[in-house]
Amino acid sequence: MNKKSFYQIIAGFVIVYIFFYIAIRLRTNTIVHVSGVSDCNYATHDVVAGDSVLTGYIINSGLALFFTPLRLLEIGYWNVVQQVDSPISQQDRQLEKFASCSNT
């Protein structure tokens, strides 16, 4: 196998890896983004295994572990888009769990 074929195969695996991560994030609750809030400001961001029954949680945790490099990139994205200590977004203020922030 020559170098060009090897790099094409690696590139194919990377593309499929990224595609599956995006599909899982957008279509399932297997891996989810969570943000912590303090005084109506973002305090933390994380991308973790979603909630499920015990067997589902084991599978979700395994997938989260498998996709750790992309989860870390996504956490970096969230830290840029919704910086720590910035006010929570209007969209998040409409969620029931942030109802106390709707008037601030």
C-alpha cells in the first residue's frame, strides 16, 4: 500500500468518525451538551453521556468515551460561543429551569 492510499483511508475514517458524532449529537440524546449556570450567567459547559437506564447509560458512556476528542472540541466551541460569566441567552431564559432569570 502506498502512502497516498494510506492517507485516503485515514481521511475516510476521520470523515466517517466526524459524521457519526454529528449524527449522534443532533438526532439522539446519547451525548448531550450541559451548561451550569450561576446567578443567571454561564458557569460551565460540558458534553457528556446522556441520561438513560443502566444499560443505555453504559452504552452512552462508551460512545462518549469513544468520541472524547470531538467532545473536547465541542466544549471549546461552547466556551467561545457562550463564555463563562456571560449572561445566559434569551433562548435559554425561556427554559423552565431558568425561569428565575427571565426578568433579569
